[in-house]
Amino acid sequence: MTASDPIERHVLITGGAGFVGGNLAIALRDRHPEWKITAFDNLHRRGSELNLARLQAAGVEFVKGDVRELVDLERLPKIDALVECSAEPSALAGVDGQTSYAFQSNLVGAYHCLELARRDCAQMVFLSTSRVYPVAALASLGLDETPTRFEIAANQPIAGASPAGIAENFPLEGARTLYGTTKLAAELLITEYAEMFGLQTVINRCGVIAGPWQMGKVDQGVFTYWMLAHHFDLPLSYIGFDRSGRQVRDLLHIDDLIELVFDQLERPEHWDGATVNVGGGRDVSLSLLETTELCREITGNEIQIAQAQNDRPGDVAVYISDCTKLFRLTEWRPRTSAQVVLEEISRWIEANRDQVRSALIDK
């Protein structure tokens, strides 16, 4: 199948009013106007309501429903593909003892999505996370230090780790946050359903995704949150790792991720059974210190960064996606630099300043 095929398909996007789901639904509708695109969301996340007008304007059908309720999904008409973007994505989920929402949304919700896919023999594209890799193993990596960042050293005692990042053969034994655990458990369910029921599936272990329309928070969507802080003079802190802000993450522009998902939806046979890391890699990565400098440069605003005395549970000094396996399957590559990602976030904030302030800043 190619993008030009006039074949009607019904694609369901769960979490369809969220950052990834909403942008994907709108872009997919534009790319395939002959397809029916349904965005399904419970609007739990603050700010998701801002996407409803965008979805309507694009001709995307919105259905309010909850993946935690199988009956909500079963009411939907037959689908041909399901992109599972719904999740409680916070790495701090459950730390306060409130575990139910993350478990129900991420694992029970994935099970319900699989049941719907099984009902209709639909392809399932699953947005998983780099958080499936255990915290202790990542924390044990040898690091090199530069004035602005930590780097993964060349010689590592653990398979799957190199200066290029973390590969899929990195060991999975150990704790990984409730978020990571529920997403890994969902991956295992997907593998079983694919084997038992012949479903076509692909699993994307995403690093940090960023770009316009992300409702960034300190525990999820950190690059957007950093830019929001520079626009609205919000407090920021460097937490852990000598409080220097040298911890590093790779980042991927939402449009780059969408291009990959296009390929996966358009070539389900090619991608069937793949589990791949998806991220910006070493070339599109930033430390918090580097992010601060770029935010200052882009906005012209300088804010003081505190040094928090408490460490954050589940945090690691460096995570970079090694996408070697992914690159063997596709000519797709990340195209957007880290600076351009931040510049686009800044322009989005300025263009929607009142809406963003009302949804994310004002109480």
C-alpha cells in the first residue's frame, strides 16, 4: 500500500486529543483524506480540550471515551488500524501511592485496545516508551563528563549500551517506574495477541517527543515545560546529578514521529512484529543546561535556576535512543534539530499565549 492508494480505511487513535494523538490525527487526515480518522480520548489531561477545535477543523471525528472502559471501545464501528497513544505518561506516576490510574490506563487500557483490534482483525501501532529500560541498569552506566553534559562512555559492562545510546538488547531485569512497567507489560500482551490471533503489530519505544501543542509538565514534556517557564517566568530547578543540569535526553519532533507512523500504517506487512527504539539519538539531544541556554537565546528571557536538594525517583543521568535497529527497517531519519524543536515550541506559545496560560499556568 502507498500513500496514493484510494483505499478507505478507518483508523482509530486512542489518546486522540493528546499531544501525539491529536497531531497525528490531524496530519493523517491531511495525508489520507479518503480515510476515516477517529480520535478517542477521555480529556483527562489538562489542556487536551484545546485540541478539540483543531480536530473538528481538520475533519477528524472526536469520540469522548475511556480506554479503561471496554464498553466505550466496543461501541465504535469497525476499524482497520488502531494507534494506541493513550497513557498516563508521568515517570512519577504512583510515587504518591495513587497507582490505579496509571495501571488502568496503561495496561488495562492496552488490553482493551487489543480486544478491539482482535474483534476487527485490525493493525495495532503501539506508542511505548524508553522507560521500559530499568533505572538501576541505566544508572550504572559509565559516563564521561563535559562542561555542559554527561555522555555515555565508550566502554560499558552492560550489553546494549554505547555512546550511540541504548539499544533494544539492553537488559530488562529490574525496576523501571510504574509508567515503564505498565508499558512493558502492555508490550508483552501485544506480542501474545499477535501470536495467538494473528494481529499485525508494531511497538515504538519512544524517547522524549516534543513540539507545538504539547502540554508540558515538569515530570513529562520537559522541553516544553522549560520553554513555558522562560515565557511565563515559572520556577525551575536542576534536580540530582550534582545539580549542574548536565543530565541528557534525546528528543524527537512530533512531525518526525508522525512521518514514521505514516510509514507503519501504510506498510503494515513490512513492520509486522517490530519492536524498535524511536528517538532523536545523540545528534538530537540536549542537557538541561544546554536547554536553558537555548531557551534564553530564543526568548530573550533569563530566569534563575534553583538547585533542588532532593533527588527525583527513577531519574537517570543520560538516556539516548540507539535507533540502529529502526534504521535497518526504513529510510526514515529524524530531520529536526533540537534548536528548531525549541524554536517551534516558543512560536506556538506566543501564538496561543492566552490559551496556554489559561490551560497550563493559571489555576
